[in-house]
Amino acid sequence: ALLVRFETKNATWKALWLLAFTVILLRKL
């Protein structure tokens, strides 16, 4: 159960980083 929770949390962080990266790129444009 702990491993599944870790994988879910990791996926969430990846999504947040991708969203933040997209926002930064849009601001530069």
C-alpha cells in the first residue's frame, strides 16, 4: 500500500512540475 501511495504522489508531483513549466513558457511568450 505504501508503494502505491508513493507512486501516486510521484505522479502528482510530475504533473505539478509539468503545469508550472508550461505556465513559465507561456509567460515568456
